[in-house]
Amino acid sequence: MSEATRRERLRAETEREIRASARELLVREGREAVTLRAIARELGITAPALYRYYDSREALLVALCQDICADLAADLRAAIDRVGQDQPAERVFAACWGFRRWALAHPHEFALVFARPSAGEPAPTGHELGRDEFGRAFLEVVLPLFVSARIWVPADDTVPTELHDDLLRFREMLAETLGGSSPARELSIGAIFLMLQSWARLYGHVALEVFGQLDFAVSSSEPLFESMLAGLAEEVGLTPSMH
């Protein structure tokens, strides 16, 4: 092994240790606890030494988001793969239930990736957030339903015209996430609109559960989630999945 290769390997190992320590702090104490000083203390090194690996706290948080999204994508793919390729609708439901289970089991990680930080603290967005792996896992299972016309899609002229340009840009972003000659580029404005609406409902419900905003009304929010998912499936012409 050359000296350069050895240095690269040692650097990669140290970066992994730093991110692992950051994630432990995140899970144990929340986002605010993840500081370079606290991580240095956990690792037994000086804070300035960390700057050789991450030049700011924000850069470290972006890298941590990428790790978390990769883990979430792996969890989703495991849940999806338990359903046969010949059951595309069931695979979508498996992804939805898998996302909820992961979020409830990892509230601090969910908050770091999917929630805005407190006022005054910058929030990594778009590709910087490292959502590509998570987005790809979801799109790979959802897109076949749209491409194969298995579901009802609103007509383009029923979508508010003020949204058309934004939806076209969003379509391109989805296609870039999937890479290559993605069929996402062929989706209608109505299909993109429906996809975004569906994500808003799924994410919104899960976020309310994670942050305890339904506890005031129900002792168990799972039936609400199941009902929301069933209602969404009925609207687009899918049969609800058993989970």
C-alpha cells in the first residue's frame, strides 16, 4: 500500500469516526448538541483538529444528512424488496409504511434531514442535503405506477397555472435524481402535481406523529395514518395494502 493510499484510508476512517460521534450526539441530545467542540471532546482531540476534516459545523451536518439518507434508503429498499416485483402498488405502500416506521424510530435524525432548524440557523437544501439516495429509493417504486397509467392522474388544465413552471422544474429535478434517460421527464404536469400532493400528505402526517402533534387528540395515531393512506389510494384508484 502506498503512503498516499494509506493516508487516504486513515483520513476516511477518521471522517467516519467523526460522523459516528456526531450521530451519537444527535440521537442522544438532538441537533443543538452536535458541535465541533462537543465532538472533539467525545473523540479526545482538539476542536481545531476537526477543521482538517470538516471546515464548518454546517459541512459536517450535510455529511451527516447524507449518511442518514443512505441508511433510510437502505431501510426502505429492504421493506420494498419483501414485496414481489409483480405487485407495484403493494411496493408503494411498503415504502410509505417503511418511511413512517423509520421516522418514528429515529426522531432526531428525521428532524435533522426533514425539518427546518431553529430561526437563524442555515438549513442545507436540495442536493446538498444528501436526499438523493432517499429520493431515488422512493421514486424507483412510485414512478412505475405513473408511467404505466395504473392510477388516476389529474388533467394538466386542472392544475393551477401558477404552479406549472415550478412543477416543470421539479420534474427535471426528479429526472436528475434518477439519472440517465429517466421516464420522469415524460410525466405530465398533472402527474407531477399529484406526486407532490401525495408526498405532502405523507410527509405532513409523519411529521405530526414524530413531533407529537397528534398526541393531544389520539392515544394511537397509526389508525389515522392507515386511513390517510387508504383514502389517498382510493382517490387514485389503488387498492390499500396490508402492512
